[in-house]
Amino acid sequence: MENVLIKTNHLMKKYGSVSVVNDLNLEVKGGEIFGFLGPNGAGKTTTIKMLTGLLNPTEGEVFICGYDIRKRPIEAKAVMAYVPDQPKLYNKLSAKEFLILISSLYRVPKDIAQEKAEQLLDMFELQDRSDELLESYSHGMRQKVVLAAALIHQPKVILLDEPTVGLDPASARLLKDILQELAKQGAAVFVSTHILEIAERMCHRVGILNAGVLIAQGSPEELRRKIGHGEESLEDIFLELTGGKESAELIKSLEEE
């Protein structure tokens, strides 16, 4: 597959005898928004931490823009951005100072960093409070700052873990529009979310993880065809695959195709 920016080969994470992620094989291309879905405890955050290099896999490989995350971590991390589900910020910095700090870590030239920071603060409607300390920000505002920081070096790969948590509807819509624009510009966007309606409207493809196993992946339309229904929502498909009485039969039918 051409232009694959995120790739995993037989990725596994075990704690003792318990497999949190088991034999995960994924490919996400540039220009694609991939939704990563699953119930609580399915292994989504563990997977994202392995993709970012924050957690070493028990087995398997991760490639970001062709770089092995374990063998060439500096090159891989230079082209990616990560937005965790519980972002941590330096409370004694202002939003503007934080963005400039992050840009310096990625070696963005100062003049470009200043211009980009202003653009992002304006985009996320933080300009009026950009000089205030982050400790005074609400959770939603802090989430916006983290999102802005993730974009300041124009990454080719964006990994987001529940990015809409704490955002109001207008901000969530803005985030969706931004991610779609980044994909149009050629980035690979990997989004873990519980909000299936957002995933259905935003994502080109989705993968459904259950108990550490990728049980289905494809566009919502492809999943409807595989399961044998034409009108179900992504939420219906998700519930059938992860919790309904017919889960085993549906999973078996997918594996046989």
C-alpha cells in the first residue's frame, strides 16, 4: 500500500499472562482519518502509547512514516503529534509561552513559530487570554491549548486519544473541521473516541478493538456490507460486534471473508 504513514506488524502488549493488545496489524495512509473504537479496557490507549513510543511492545513493530519507532525514535517522533486523553501542561506558563516552548522543541524557526502560534490561538479562540497563565484555564481551554501545540510543527501523523473530551459542541466541530483539513493536506490522523457519531461523520475508516483484538476494520459502509445490513449506524455495528448476543457469529463471519 502506497503512502502508509502508520503501520503495525503483529503488535502485542502483555502484562504477565494477560494480553492487553494481541497481534494488531494496522495500516493508515496519508490523507486518511482512522477512527479507533472499542469499549473501556479494550486496549486503545495502550495501542496509542505503543504507536508514540511511550510504551514498548512485548512483540511486534511500529512504523511512523517508515521509521521504526524503537530503532529510530527521534526521526519518528519529529513527524508526529500526540494528544493524550489527560493532557498535562506547565501551569506557570501562558498559552502563548507554551506554544513557543513546544515549537522550540521541534526546532521550528522563531519567526515561523510566532506566526503559527498566533494563527492557532486565533483559530481556537484563545487569543484574548493567550497571555494568562494556564493554571487559570478550564479543562476545555487546556484541551484546546494541547491541540494547538500538537499542530504547531505541522506533523505528518497526528495521534489523538479521546480528543473531544471537555470540548463544547462548537469546539468539537472546529476540531473535526481541522482534522479533515489536515487529512486533505496529506496527514494521517489516528483518533481514539467513544463518540461513535463523530467517528461515523468524520472517519474514512474505523477499526473496532475488543479485548485487545482488532475484530473489524473498514469504512462504515464496508462494515455494513460485511455484517449483512444496509441501514445500521456505526453505533449499532459497534454494539453488535462488542456486546450483543450475536457477537461471536458476526466476528466469525468477518474472519471467514
